Amino acid sequence: MDAQITRLLITILLACGTTVAQQAPPANPSNSEAQLASVVQELQRQIARLETSVEEMRGEASRYREETTELKRRLELISNAEARSELPPAAAETAATNQEPDQTSGRSASAKLSKLEEQYELLTGKVDDQYQTKVESGSRYRVRLSGLAMLNMFSNRGVPYSVDSPGIAPPTSISYGGGSFAGTLRQSQLGVEAFGPEWAGARVSGDLRFDFAGGFPNTADGATFGLMRLRTGNVRLNWSRTSLSAGQDSPLFSPLSPTSLISLAQPEFSYSGNLWTWTPQIQVQHWFDLPDSQRLTLAASVLDALTGEPPSSQFERLPQAGEASRQPGYAARIGWSRSVDEDRPLSIGASGYFNRQNWGANHGVDGWAATSDWQVPLVRRLSIKGEFYRGRALGGFGGGSGTSVLSTDALQNRLAIVRGLDTIGGWAQASYQASPVVQFNGGFGLDNPFSNELRSVTAVQSLFYPRLGRNRSAMASLIYRPRSDLLFSLEYRHIAASRPGQETASVENIGMGIGLLF
């Protein structure tokens, strides 16, 4: 660079000298000194301008060298990452095992590098068009769109009430054939998240989640035209040790959900041990940090006291029995957790729920539940989680096969005896992470209404009127995730229902799912 600048200066000086020699008069001694002084001054000005230009060029060259060095460093990091990602599985496994305890995450080094490479590819592919593709909200705060495109193909042996969400096996007296095979896209989901400003020291955020499992239009081939349905949504305020959320979500006393890519429209073990109904609620949590990475969490909520009754009108909303009591439902939870690793927390919780129900004609019922939940990593790749409950009048959350009360006669009869249905149940699931991209799951769920109550009265407020009994479900699944956004799953489910005075009814379901997160 300096040699080029020197040659440029010599060329300019020679050109200037030649020009002066050509323009000078033949012989005029009196003016020669003045002309020479003028030429020297002009050359000095040109040299000053050239020196300024040279300094600017040197500064730019220095910046170019710095940028080149940084690019070379990044390329070396990427090359090293690629080289390490090509290690054989045994070497990657050894490297993951030798990490510090606080850095282990249950995944091998090769999986982490693969994930980083995916993120790098996504970032480098989106930088150029980031401005054109960004989502702008009316409030000017950041908004993020997300979703899941999921195709499910399934085969049933036996006839469930819903072929793509087989929660309960109907009695054997109901028969529409020996089985079915079909597919659906209605378990796909759409989501939007909004990130607001700080208010009163809390970070404000919100989200909404939808799917297409809201029913079917009454038209030809309407089974493929799933209607959009609201799943969950929240407005959250998060402080350092306290959070406040207002929206629709899983009930506080049943915070966990089984792992499944086949049961998305309705969570796994619904009506067979999993209290799940997404419910409007206001929830407050506060946690205390304890020694050895432990945490104690206290939570309370008020929620819509759902009782499981279907709407009486498609366009008008009348109060359910819990809402007619003019009181919300009340829930509280205490939980303890300890940080074991990133993907497999250790946690135990105990919860309680209470609500009053008014079934009309002076029939009042108290609904309640005592529940527990747990997540326990057993060994390095194996963990279990589950929930247990004992309660009464829990039909609004899927307990008692969706039934809250039993009655000796119609509810309008003041002389009828109406009481809440007692039930006990729960679910448990084991997960084995065979590799960073392969996971095996197996579990069992049970909802067991008290049989002596079923024999004594007739159920009149049942989602599956009037046949009630013990409902149990077992599942086994394989989830393959070659990339963080690409999902494959194969799942087997067996559902059995035992009702007083009837033989056991059962349904077997085999489902396959192919999904893409975006």
C-alpha cells in the first residue's frame, strides 16, 4: 500500500514539473523567481491534500485488516465446530461426560454443535431480509409468530367417540364397524407472542395459541375443514421473584402434561387420569431460592368454575353450575424443585382446589380436589413424571369421564338427590432419551369413579350420557427429531372402559405424526 502511494506522488510531481516547464516563458529572469515560488506553493498544497488522502486510506486499510482478522477468526471457529461435529458417537459421548457438572445438559457435544450450526444457518439466511420480513405491531413492540404444521395419520381397531382423539372407549353395544383409517391436519397450531415494556419493575408479555380442532362445518367433506379454536392465552407480568398471569391455561392444580405428538388437540390421558381443561384464570406465583440450586414456589389462583356441561346455544352463553354459584374456583399450590440439568428438572408439588356449584332447584354441591405432581430424573437418560388426584365433581376438568354430579331424578325435581361424583385417578409416564434425536415414552392413566355411587343413582350430567365407569389408557411412543424444527412420531394407544353390568369396551389406536415447527 505504501509503495503504491509513493509511486503515485512521484508521478504527480513529474506531471506538475512538466506542465510548469511547458508553460514557462522562454527567457524572463525577472519573473522566474516569482513563478518558481508560485509553483512550489501549489505543489505544497497538493502534497498536503495527498497526505490527508493517504492518512484516510491508511485508516481504511487498518479497518479492513481488522475486519479480515475477525472474519478469519469466525471461519476458524466454524471449521473447528464442523470438525468436532464429525467426531464418532463414542468420542462425542466421552466429551459430553467429561464436562463440568454445571455445564452438562443431558445432550452430547455433537448435538449441541449441530443445534448451533442450525441456528447459524437460520441467522445467516435471515439477516439480509430481516427488515422486509419482520412483524410490526400496532403498539410498536416486538411480536413473534410461531406455529406447528402437523399431519396425523391413524388407524383404529374398535370405534372411539372421536377417531382422531380417542379419549374414551364407548360401550360395546355401540357399533359402527370394526375400525377406521384416516388422517387430519387439524392438530396444527398457530401462535403469536408479544413482548411489551417494563411496568412497575416487571417485564410485560403476552401470547395466544390456536389450533383447528374446534369442530367441523356441516358441509360435504367437512371433516377436512377443521374450525379454528382458541387453546391458551396469557398476559404475564414477571418480576425477579414473582409473576402474575391472567388468561386461559391449564389449571394450577394440574400443571404437567404427558409428552405426545399424536395427542395435541386433547392431551394424552384425557378422561383417564389427566385433569387438563384450559380454563380462564388469574394466577400469582412467588418463589424463594434455597441453597444447592433449590427453589420453593408458592402459587394461588382464582378460575372459572367449569363443570363440564356443553353450551345450551351456539350463539349465547348461559352459566354452568359452577358459574351460577356466583363464586370463582379457588386453587393453591406449593412446589419444590432442584436444578439437576437443563432438560430434566427434579420437582414435587402438592395442590388443592375448591368451588361451589348450583345445579338449580336448590341442589348445591361442593367440588374439590387434592392433587400432587412430580418430575424425577432416575438415571442419566431416564426420567418419570406424573400426577395424582382425589376429588369430587371434577367433570369440568375431565374427571369422572366428564361428569360432575349424579342424581336420582331430573335436576328440576326438588325432591331428587344430587351429589358430586367421587373419583380418584392419575397418570405416570417414563421417558428415555436414547440419543439426542430419539426419545421413547411409555405411560398409563386411570380415572376411577366410585362404583358404589354409580350403582346407586343415574348419571344425568355426563358428557357421555349415561354410561359411566372406570376409564384407563396406556401408550407407547417413539419421537424422532433430526432437527430442532422437524418432528416425526409413531404412537400406540390402548383405551379400555369398564362399566357396571357391562363387559369391558376397548379401542386400539396407532398414530403417526409428521410436523414442522416454524
